[in-house]
Amino acid sequence: MLDVADINELGGNLVFLPEDKEYPDVVKGRVAHIDADFLAYHASYEREGEDRTFDDMVLATNTMITDLRRSCAAEFAVLHTTPSGSTKAGRYDVAIQKGYQSARDNKEKPRFLEAVRGYMEHPNLPNTTGKPWMKAEADDGMAEAAWKAFNECNQHLCVIASRDKDLRIVPTWHFNFDTGEIEGATDSFGFIKIKTTVRVNAAGKTIKSHKPRGYGTKFFWWQMLMGDSADTITGIPRCGIVTAAAMLEDCKTDYEAMQVVKAAYKEYADTKGFLHWETKDTVPWNEVFISEAQMLWMQRTAGDIDDVKKWLKEVIANG
């Protein structure tokens, strides 16, 4: 039984918000661009033996949306989703080393996932709109909004709320789910750092774990070397987290980083070679380079698989 005294009513909809949580003052005109794919999974997830209703999930969804919007000091929220059947900007078609997101195949999804995602396409909350992307990914939609704000010098009016590290390449403000802070790079190139944690396991063995931190397009170049296991993107095979960061440490511009990454792809092609995941044919390094870039790049024009090619031409032109 719900205790009405514990419920915060907002615009005719019920949401649970922590009574003791302090939210920052709203920045007029600011929009929180929210990764609603992540919210859909989180809101629709059921533990084994759990039997939640769809109404329960909508309540949880409304609460998370409202909490995120207010945490981002945003006046408005846009919920970006990637509906089932989306072409995802053609990333499946350009994949060479491995099938795009093939590691996700055959994984069981929450039974109400699509229903919750569908609700967020038309959310019943004030100052909140849904944006489904059938010819792109939700990430691309958030990136397009962020790039637009950056080009108009309105970064302060755009905050991305996503746990997906891919979006770190976009030059705008980002909500940090771990700290609750709003942060980002002060320029488009940004930075990459590796946080190393050391622990001793039960057997007395020292274990080191490495976690990347960073924002801006330097993070994109790091991913070009490192890849992204969540999306089954290889990068340079077996190039480690620390190694990739060290290779880019002295780079101060996108042009310098591009030369480092291109050289790494050339060297791998010369010594070991790249193979197509389906045909097993040898593929030239430059084709693999572009393939990985197309899958990893967060698009300035959502749905344009060649947007990264245009950006690379700009990088070359600017030296």
C-alpha cells in the first residue's frame, strides 16, 4: 500500500523523490538530454520471481526522469530512445572486424522493455518530450543536440545524462551518475585519464583494475585504439586501456591523435592483418579504420553514417 504522504505529485503524475535530496537551481532554457534506453532497461527490470506491473514501471520511470532533470538543473527533458527495428544509422552494414553489437544477440530482455520505451516516446510529464530514433541511435540524437549547442556556444544549456561512455566524446556538459556532478571538457579535444585501483584478493594476489575517465574527441581516439566491448567494436585487437591512453598522452590536437591512430592501424595490418568477420578475407587498414570510426563516432547529424568522414576531412584541413 502506497503512503500518500510519501508521494510527491507533479503535473497530475505520481513520482517518488528523496525528501532529503537538494537539487540545484534550474538554469532557464537548459535541456537534459536523457538516455532513455538505459532508463527503459532499469525501469522494466525484474528480479527472478518478481512480478511488477506496468503501472509500477511507469511510476519508476517518471521518478527517474524527474530526478535526472532536476539533478541536471534543467528546465526541460528530452528522452532519446532507440526503438526495436531501428537501423542504428547503418552501423550493422559497415562493421568489418566483428558484427556490430553481436555480443548482445540472444540475451534475454525484460518483458516490458518495449512497453516502457514506448511510454517514454510520449511521456505524461511536464516539460518532457520523447524522441525515438528509427534511422539512428539514441546516442546520435543526444550527440546532435550537444554538437549544436557547442557550435552555438550554448554548452551551458545542454546536459547529457547517460551512463554510456561513448557519449564522452561529445563536447558539452555531462551528468556524472557516480558523483551527481555536472562536468565535461573545457574544449572540444578534451582529455583522457586512467584511474587505477589496486586491491588484494582472498589468495593474497595483487589485482589492478583500470577505468578510463575523460571527455572530448580525445576520448574518441582512445576508443579507436581500445574499441568498445559493449558494442562489439574491436579497435586495435588486444590494445589495452593503459596502452591506448599512453599512445595518445602527448597529443594536443585531433590531427596529432589521428596520425597516432592511423599509424597503429597500419602497423597492425602489416604485422598481423585485419580480417572481415563474415568472409574471413583480408581487409586494408584504411577500410577498417573508417569502419571502426563510423561505429564509434557520435554523429553531429543523427543518422548520417558518413558524418565522421566529413569530420575527419575537417581535421585534416585544419591541420
